[in-house]
Amino acid sequence: MNKKEIFNILRNSFQDKMDTFQITSMEDRLIFTKRNDGLEYQNSIRCQYFGETSTLSPQGNSFRSEQIESDFMTYLIEPLKSYYNSSSTIHLSSKRFKNFDKIDFYKFTSLTQLENFIEYYLAYHQSVCEEFWYKIKSIKDIGYFLAQLPYENHTEILVGGTFPTQMFKKMYILKKCGHLERYKEYKFKFSEQLETFPIRKPNRKEEYELFKENFNQLISKLEE
């Protein structure tokens, strides 16, 4: 089976079971998307074709709230808005969910093996819905996931953007959700990290000034 044939089989099999999700393909990914009242849920499968043997792998799970994204953008100064990507409000790794070990880098050579993957993936997808997507009723539920991680492990959850906007957003969410101890931890440790930036990146001192300005404005606005 070539990639087109594989995607057609997957699409036809999943369409009946995921009737509320739109299924599209882009290059080597099959993408599942659901949109409802300014909310977006999305995950995908990557297909790598190696002739007789192909592999399939889940590519993480994202949730987007148009309202949260719109509000957060007001906390960024204009020069730093280009550092931020608002396509995802929060993104959780696939390894957190049921059946990940069965579907990660899944190798197959036959239709029967592909059908087994479909069964495994449906259980995985249902786990994502129940344990992540459908638990989010407000920004407080997003804060619940972030608050589980100490600063040292904060990269385990993605929230969009590059340094430093992704950390600004995590502090924004934690403060808005009332996770004050975790917010203070992130604020203090990120402040320490930020102060070392011009030492580590001496050719980016002008950027550092912008980062520092936005950090101070963010804290001031969150704590006013």
C-alpha cells in the first residue's frame, strides 16, 4: 500500500467513528479537527512510507480557544507579537494517553495490521477526548494542566510561540486561574533565566530589552 491508499483506508474507517471531526490530509499527516463556538480540537497521525513497511505515529493533541488567544495578545507588546503563534492554546503530548505505546511508530506491512492500528487509535482518541479536550470548560481547566508541572518541567506542555512569549502565556494562565504559588515560582525562575539572556546571547541585547519590557508590563498588568 502506498501513502494515498493508506490515508484513504484510515479516512474511511475513522469518518464513521469520528463524525464530529473533519478529516483532512497535509503532506505526510492525516489531521482530525473539530470546531465549535470559538473552540478548536485537533490531533493528527503522521505516515512514513518505506516501501513494503510503513509507520504511523500520533503527533500530539492541541486545544485552541479564540477568546483566550484574543485576550492574551493584549499582554504582548507589538514587537513581540511575531514571536507568538496563536494556533494552539495548549498542546499535550500523545504519550499521556491510553494506547500511546501501541500506536507510537507503529510499523505495518498488511491490511490486518493497519486495521489493528485503527482500533488502537480509536481508543487513544477517545482517551484524549475524555481526559483532555472535553474536560476544558474554561481557562481554569487549562491552568489545572499547567499547574501540575514545576518550572523545571514546564516544557512538557506547549502553549504556542517561542522564547519568551510561551513563558509569558504560562504565567498569564496560571495567574488568571488562581494558581498563585505556581505563578510566583514561574515568575521568579523565569526572571532569573531572563537576566542571563544577554550573557548567553550577547548578539541579541536589543531583543533582551524588549523581552524585559514585556515581562515587566505583563507582571504589572496581571497583578494590578
